[in-house]
Amino acid sequence: MKTLITAAALALTAFSASAMVDTSAIEKYVPNADVAALSDAEVNSILNVIHSSDSEGEKRSLIWSLLN
């Protein structure tokens, strides 16, 4: 019984940790962005832009266009 409870707790912890996304990188480019209102797909698209090889200006421009 203890093993089952421990396994369930670990599974829930892993699920909640994977659902959390670090959005601090978005705030570097758009300091006042309301990232709480974004869907997971929108956040992932913005993070893809941030991790691309584009210039900083291009990244900032693309992120602004995705947020508006």
C-alpha cells in the first residue's frame, strides 16, 4: 500500500513539473508580457523563436508579433 501511494505521489509530481514552463526568457525580450494568458502552443512557439539563430532584433520583433 505504501508503495502504491509513493508511486502515485511521484507520478503527480513529475506531471506537474513537466506542465510548468520557464517563461523568464520571454520576459527578457518583452518585459511586461502577460504570459499567463498564453496557451502552451503559443509559449512553445515563442520559446522556439528565442532559441533560434536569428538576431536579437529579429527575435524581439517576432515575439512582439506573436503576442499581438
